[in-house]
Amino acid sequence: MTDLDTFRAETRAWLEENCPPAMRQPIASEDDVVWGGRKAKLTPDQRLWLDRMAARGWTVPDWPVAYGGGGLSPEQTKILREEMARLKCRSPLQSFGISMLGPALLKYGNEAQKLRFLPEIARGEIRWCQGYSEPNAGSDLAGLQTWAEDRGDHFVVSGQKVWTSYADKADWIFCLVRTSREAKQGGISFLLFDMDSPGVSTKPILLISGYSPFCETFFDNVKVPKDQLVHQVNKGWDVAKYLLGHEREMISGMGLGGGGLGSGGPAALAEEAKRAAGVEADGRLADPLLRAQIALFEVRERAFRAMSERFIDELKHGRAHPAQPSMMKYYGTELNKARYELVMAAGGADALEWESEASHGGAKARAWLRTKANSIEGGTSEIQLNIVAKHILNLPGA
């Protein structure tokens, strides 16, 4: 056996022994997702699975051991993901700290910041939210106006953010602020601070789905120590762009997941449609047109999965094109929207039911409505297509 074969066998055995049966069941609702943080209320099985994985560094398997990671190679990390998928093991921890802030700190943070924040993120002890968009700075993110006044050993932050996902549940925020008005991108800094700091307040934003992870976030003379500045004053745009690439990669994963459709694997949509629309005597989906549409979707999903694996490998080896996250984000979100259009088509009028216990409170309909935001959050589809056109296709601007 090769070293990787040995690693796969040992990983499979460890997962089989240590992943609780309840953590191999499909995620049924938002309450089933483990985000961690000071306010988290975990079931015993969720806590056990998180603690066991964190102890091995496998919540962030490719991070350095010194920062709470597993120190695995890209090849070992891929094997771990494959074996978790084979056993239907849930991710032990979802975290903006893992998917967005962590990579930015690994690249731009100083050693004290890495040692302070990364192990807490890896153990699920701190939950982060993202302070980027503002009422007048959405797609034009660099137009943000939240102001951070330099007071010597600290900044005083005043302003407002909007569409701040889970701000009301987060412990800390990574936040873009303006520290100079002399340049647009060149006057932005990247700060970290506690959401319990005096002067921070949040207000939920109601969505059409009836469920809202989004908030307005307000800063009224919030004191932030200087040692919580990442990178350099007025150099936060460098951090912001790097982080956005990882955010778009994270959002693109919706194309492979489909929260609410169990494991989200290639067969998940077909099984969902069979339950909703019925089957023929030979076990095939009863509606031939829907059957053809789902087959085409699954081809596209498999192609996207292969492309995603290639892009991730290129990223790990430093060969990724800077515009690749925009390609992945665009196509992944389009796939997720198409997935739920098919779910609704399979269910017919019954799929629109909104409140009964049988529909789990209209879970599918609410998820379908929620997918409409996929092509807006993390940079609109139009922005992503412009990036692809300019930086990959080398098309001229308008």
C-alpha cells in the first residue's frame, strides 16, 4: 500500500468508529447546522462530533497544526473529504471563520493574530460575521463610508453595514472601514472586533422566504484596539479582495450541496422528485419530461463537481487563475437555483404549501425562495460575468 492508501484506510476506520450515527443523517433544518460560537446550543452528538474532529485538527484539515489545523497535504485533505462523503458524515462545523477569515489571516495576519484567532476558529469557539456591504456600497463595495478615526492606540468606528449574515448570532465581525478619504480602494482598512463591544447593534432584515439570516448592523463610536487591524492601515482592500475569492468559492459550493436535500449528492434530486411526483412500475420517475430535465441537471452537476475539484487542486498548488472563483460562484449559484426549480416542479401546487407539519413549515418552498439571493450575495452574477469576460476571455470593456 502507498502512504495515501494507508492514510485512507486509517481515516475510514477512524470515521467509522468516531462519527455518531446521528451525524450521518441528512441535515433537516438550519438548527441541524453547527456554527459554533459563544451562543451555540449543540446537541450531545453535535458537541461530541465537533470535539472529536477539532481534537485531530480536522475541522480545518489543511491548516497548520500550530493554528489548530490538521497539517494535512492537499491529497490527504481530499481523501478525508471523500471518506466523509462516503460515510455521509456531516461537516462538524460551518464557519465564516473557516471559509473566509481564516485564509485571509493565514496570508495577511501577523503571528500574534494567527495564534489568537485561528485555534478558536478551528475549535468552533468563536463565530464570525462579515461587515462589507453598506446601504450605498453594494456592488461598488469600495464606495463604503463606515469611518474609523485613529485615536492613537485604537480606532473609533462609526457607520452602518447591511446584509450582515447572522450578525445577531455572531461573536466577532471582520469589517471593512474607511481610514482615509484621499483614495477609494487605497483608503480602506480591515478590522476585527467583538460584537459585544459598546456601540454595536443589529436589526434583522425580513426576507420573502419568511426566514432571514441577514441583519442591518450599526456602529456608534465603537472602540477597536490597534492590534486588531489586519495587514496595514489603508491596505485593507488587498485583504478584502483575497477574502472575496474564498467567499465566492464557498458560495459556489451550493451548486454541489442543496441544503434541505439530504446529502446533496447526484442522486438526491431524483429521489426527492420520486417522493413528490411518484414512480412508474419499473421504479423510474413517473413524469418523463421532469425525468429528462433532472438527467440534464445531473450531467451539469457532475461536470461542475469535476471542475470544482480541479480548481481546488490548482488553488492548493498556487496555480489558480484569480478569476476562477467568479466562474465557480456564478455557475454554482445558477445550479442551486435550477435544483430548487426542479424540486418545486416535482411537487406541483403542493410544493407551495407554507405552514403544515407535513411540509416542515414549507421548508422546500422557503428554500426555493432563498436561492434567489444566491446570485446577489457575494457579488452579483453580473459582476462575476464581467470579471470572467475581462480577465479570462480578455473581452474589451463597454
